[in-house]
Amino acid sequence: MNFVPELVALYDDAGRPCGVADRARVRAENLRHAATAVVVRRSTGEAYVHRRTQTKDVYPGLYDFCAGGVLQAGEEPRASAEREVAEELGVGGVQLEPLGEDDYADEHTRYHAYLYTCTYDGPVTWQPEEVAWGAWVTPERLAEMLRTLPFVPDSTALLGHRVLA
């Protein structure tokens, strides 16, 4: 079996594609790339919260209220967001609503973020390699969880204020 590296689009400080590198190099050197984040809500207002598996390459075992991931080389942001929310949570056939773009950086990751939300009332099916637990929670419960449980810092910084509004 041949291993094919995942190629990731690199992004410059202005938020434009500027190259390609394999995912392992992006992580090892903390290269600036692009990623998507999708807040999934029910029509009744609850948000879907999940805990990442311990095998994730960034923020293993932490809680998150977004599905998302890195843009592959040549991939458009909306297509990446649709792919990621379908892969991680089994959410498909939804209308993604853009929430804008932003930037995030820490010692583990550096990226230009494409932010979305969607409304989904169907079943959630986890990707077992990525999701260890998940549940629909009210905004009040999410606020409590954000105060008491370890959440990924990027989603919290980029969308924490919006998810509680």
C-alpha cells in the first residue's frame, strides 16, 4: 500500500494561496495555510458540539463547536467546508451561510479561516477517526461548557462570541 501525502494549500499574510506543501510539513513547520469552520445548528437553535479524538494532529481530545479542516491544494473554501462537515458529522445537503473570514495563529497552527454556519435537523454520523463524542446543546449549555471544559482555542477565538449570540 502506497502512502499518498495530503497536499495542503499554503496562504500568504494577505489571505491568498501562495504554494503547496504536504500536511506533515505544514504541521511540523507550522506553515500558514487555510482552513474552514462550520457551526452546525438545528432549526430550534441548538448547536452541535463534539469532542475530538485523541489521535487528531492538532488539539487532540478537546471539545469543539465547529466542523472543519484544512483546504487541500486547489480546493475552494466552500467546497472544503462542505466536504469537512460531511466527513466529520455526516451533514450534507445544507446551505452554508458565510460568516466571513479571519486569521488565527498559535504555537500549533497558523491559518486564514473561512467561517460558515448551517441549519441541519437530520441525523449526525461521526467519522470515528475524528469524533469521539457529540451532542446537540442549547446556547446556555454551550456557554456553561465553554466555561468548564477544554475547547479548541481556534474555534473559540474565531466564533465563540457568535455561537453564543
